[in-house]
Amino acid sequence: MIKYGMIIYWSEEDQAYIVEVPELPGCMADGKSYEEAVKNAEKIIIEEWIETAKELGRPIPQPKGRLMYA
């Protein structure tokens, strides 16, 4: 599985953990626990994002690895 960097944080408004995948615009997942949110991102949302991009003929960014800045 391709690994993308993720930003994970707690949302008081949603009462859930939110995962953003900055390299894949609009790619986000959530979960009631930290682990569930990460699992949803890795096992479902990233794969669906890539599948949709392929179907639409859009480029799929390669993972850049560790962020050098935040």
C-alpha cells in the first residue's frame, strides 16, 4: 500500500478524530477513535480517492515522505 502523510486532530464540533491527507486534495476521513480515523483513511478513503482519480483520468501524486516543514 502506498503511504501518504496524514494530519490527525480532534474536532470538538464533530466529536471525532479527523484525518487529512494533504497530498491528495480533499481527501479526509474521520473516526470515533484515533485508530479508527487512521484505519478509515488508510483502508478506505485513500484507496477510493486514487480509484476515483484513475477513473477521471486525473494525476495521482506520489507520496513525498516526511514533511520538511509544517
